[in-house]
Amino acid sequence: MELDLRTDSDERAVILPFLFDLRADSGAWTMRIHNGEELLVADDVIATPDSFFARPPLFDPFLAGKPLSDSVITGYWYNPLRGPDYRVPFIARAGAAPRFARASSTGTDPAGEWACRFMPGTPYEYSALGIFENDGGIVTGTFATETGDYRFLEGTTTGDSLFLSAFDGSHAYLFTAALRGDSLFGLYRSGIHSTEPWTALRQAGFRLRDPDSLTFLKPGHNVSGLVLPDLGGHLVSPVDARFRGHVRILQLMGSWCSNCMDETILFNDLYRRLHPQGLDVIAIGFEKHPEPEKARAALERYRVRMGVPYDVLYGGRAGRESVAEQLPFLDRLMSYPTSIFIDRAGNVRRIHTGFYGPGTGKHHEAFKRELTAFLETLLAEPAPEQAVGSLR
């Protein structure tokens, strides 16, 4: 399938390719989206001679169109979270085909780690760690930033050019770059709403700022006043009696957030393994729907689809005003997800910004090991004889 990311400033089509397959089992259709090692399965699919509709499993955006023949479908990708008029044309052609044409093993090899700058020389400049592997011209990897990563990118290198893309139903990423020895000069497009220049230098061992150093508990503040409704409307607080004396993780997330999805997979596993030892997780969802009923419905779909075994609360709309109102104790919330770790005595021991997902490879594995060891250390600490009712 190809999305056309052309905007008014583009003279020609800007093509974002991705791969999917359709399957029918006893009359029920599924759509499987491929991004590198990732396989996303959508079962909310309608495929008839007159219409085509597919909604990915977690997100609100959807594909809608109609077949032109038995091998071509055209239509639009709609993203209502970006407004009622946000739509991107697509065309899908049946048959096996590479993601990008003319993959070549010749030319500069982008494999390795890169120190990247997006929007360089502007007030909006930010750093990223580029992580790439190259297998005969087929490139996989991602960009890790201080607020998360771009997950599973896949593409090619041919001659002096690099092409990478990803589509998960909610996000459409296209990265292009020219390779000049140990430098990259590129352009990044996110759907039709964002275009950013980027540069990179090959630099093994490059690291971003410590993700535990970016968001703070304000001096003199605590989270004891945090009370929010769960998806059934019941008020929940991390100082409720059932949580006292336990190690607690407050997971600040959103159902629209792909990095939150990756973090939830990890937290699901940690909760199931460590809850018997005293670990609790409380997710607080900040949604892009302005209507609370739609926001709660999105969180409920997320909870069911992800098999979340712990509490999911509704924090309000994802925006500065709502976050400041519900979380006045936090200084400089930078991203979703952000996780707050609280020990058995009620002390905030760590606030972690962003998430290195499985697309970052060894960095994700290292983070999982470190986080598991950290939680096991907290769980090994003695619980207070009478657990405090405030979180300091």
C-alpha cells in the first residue's frame, strides 16, 4: 500500500509505502500490517466488491475506500484525532513487492548508531539516537528520542540514499536521507501535518540525557491528593488502603500512544510476575478526544485489547491544562509515557520519561533488565509496620 503524503508545497507525490496482507477465515477478514519485525493484526475489517474498511486494533484512525478491481483498492486514511478533515489518499495493489524498490547492498552502509538532530538550528531542535541494521540493502531500526522512539522502521539503502517508513494505523512515518560518508542529511514526514529536516553523524556510544533526570516532583509537593475515576466511574487513589505498603507504578499514558502500547506490554508482564510480591500498577490515561465518553471508550478498548490486568483511570484530555490540573505535583512532564515509581513507604523514588521500545533492540533489552532489578530491589525492602497514607 502507498500513502500519498503530498501537501500544497509539494510539486509531486510523496509516497510512504507499507506492506499488509488480507486474510479471510470463515467469512471474517483480518488485515496484518508489517513493520520490520512487528506484525499488527486488525480484525475490524470489511472487504466486499463495493467497499473496504479497516481499523487497527487499538487506535481510532481507519482506512476506508473501495476496490477498483480484484487487485487494486483506493481510498483514504482518516485520522479523526487530528480533525474531521484529516485524510490521506492511499492505493493498495495485490501481489508481493518490496517496501521500497531497488534495494542495493552497494554504497554507504548505514548500520550502527548515529547522533541525530531534528529541526537543527531552530528553537525546536531535539536530539535522537539513530539505531540501524543493514542486511543486503534492507535496513531496519529506529530513532530513539528523549520522549520515546519511532518504533519499527523498515526500508532500503540504494547508492547514496536511505529510505525508511512505518505505518501502525495511527502513525505514518517517512524518513529519507542522503548518505555522505559518516553523515546523513534527511527529511522526516509524519502524515501530512509535519515535515522536519534532520542530520546525523555516525557515533558509536552516543547517548541521550538520562530519562530519570527530565521530570521531577515539585519541592514541597506529593501525590497524596491524586484521586481519579476508573473506567467504571469509581474513584481511585494510589493511597487507597489496598495499595498501602506496596510498590506502586503510576503509568501516565494514552490509548493513542504507540510507545505507551510497548510499555504496557512490559508492565503487563511485570505486574503478573511481581504482583504477588507486592507490585501494583495504576495507569492514568490522557486522551485526545475532548468528549469524556469517547475518551473512556477508547481507554476501555485499549484495556481489553491489551489485556491490562491493573487499574486504568481517566485523567482527562491530553494537554497542558488538564495535566497541570490533575498532576500539579509534577515539574516538566515531557511525554507519554511517563512512569512514577513509589516504594513501600510511599516515597517517590524515580520518575522515568519516555520508553525505549523493542524497536531499539539491545537498548530495550537493557532497560527491561535494569527496571526488573530496580523493582526487585524495592520489593525486597521491608514494608513499614503501618503503611503511610501519604506519598512523599
